Amino acid sequence: MRPATDRKLGSAVAEGYDPPAQWEGLAILVSINGKPAVELTAKLARQVRVLKGPAVVTGVARSPEETVEATRKGLLILYVGAGGLAGVIGAGALAAAAAYEPRDLVLAAPLYLAVGGVLWVLLRYVFRRNLAKAQARAEALAATLPAGAAVRIDDAGIGFAGRTVAWTDVGIDEVGVAVASSEDSTSYYVDRLALSLGGRRLVLDMIAFKNGRDVVSQAWRRLQPP
């Protein structure tokens, strides 16, 4: 295994930083949207956003139950909002069809119900699958840090369990990358880090920490090369 100081990595920032070529070939695994992908390359690292934030960040590890519940609430808000919007659009289309030609409802209404039923089954499947993924990610964190444990991220290093590990002694085993796409652009950001800290493994996961977004993004920012 390479020394931890040789396994630090970075990504391009808005200022146009160009990752050094020595990143290539480092044994750092990458998962994209939860699926194992490839080893980290300078090209992929260049696409990942580095988010600025406060100088000191503190997060508290959630229990697996808390993580799943927080994920469930977030998904419900998303799906209810999307489903409600789709329902309003569909109802509007049916009303327009009825106003223009009432006989069209004989075909349009059953089709509307059939499509709604298919979407319901699909959303139910995706909902359960995402909850299962959240459970697995929470259990991975729980194996390295108990629920309720605090983690501090600052310029000095990572503080946890009564100790602080300097960034020069932190190695990265795995990077979880989330991809968000729109019609205009695609954004890459880190949502999970599996770290090696002097022989101890620590997982930082955005969904498994209170204040997880800042914990992960600021740890990632401080692991950039100077």
C-alpha cells in the first residue's frame, strides 16, 4: 500500500487548477451514484466540484435508523411533489380533452389511469431501493464510528474520538461521487469518503451525518494538493 501522504488527491477548482499527473495509477476506488466504477483518474477528478465552506465544520454520526428516516422524508417530499405536479398536468390534459371532444375521454381516462398505475409501481420500487442503499451506507459508517460520535473538520486535520489526525496522515481508499444532470450541464460532487487514518478506517458519508454535506465537502477540499 502506498503511504498515506502519497495517496492524497485533488480536483479542478473554478480557478482552473490542473491535477498533477501522479494521481494516475493511485489505488483509489470510485463509485458513481453508488455504483462501483473505476479508479480515480486526473480526468475524473478534474470534473468533481470543490465546494468552499466554513473554516471549522462539525458533524454528528447518525444511527442507521436515523439515516433511513431522514432519507425517507427527503424522498417523500421529492416524490409527492413530482407526483402532484404530474397529476395536475394529467388532470389538465383530461379536462382539455373533455372540453374539446367529450368522447375522447373513453380512451384518455383509462390511459391516464394506466400510466398513473405504472408510475406508482416504478416510484415504489425506486423508493424502496433507495432506502435499502441508505441503510447499507449507514451501516458502513456505523462500522467505523458509533452513532452520536462527533467529527470535526478544520485546517489542523480530522478530529474524532478524542484525537486529531493531520491531513498529511490521511489516506483515501474510496471516493463516492454523485452526479446531477440537467439539460444545460452535469455536476459532479463528492458525497462519500472512505479514509485511512493511521491504520484506522473512517467513513464520511453525506447522508449518514448531521451536517453531512459540509463534513464531506470540507474534508474533500482539504485533501486537495497545495
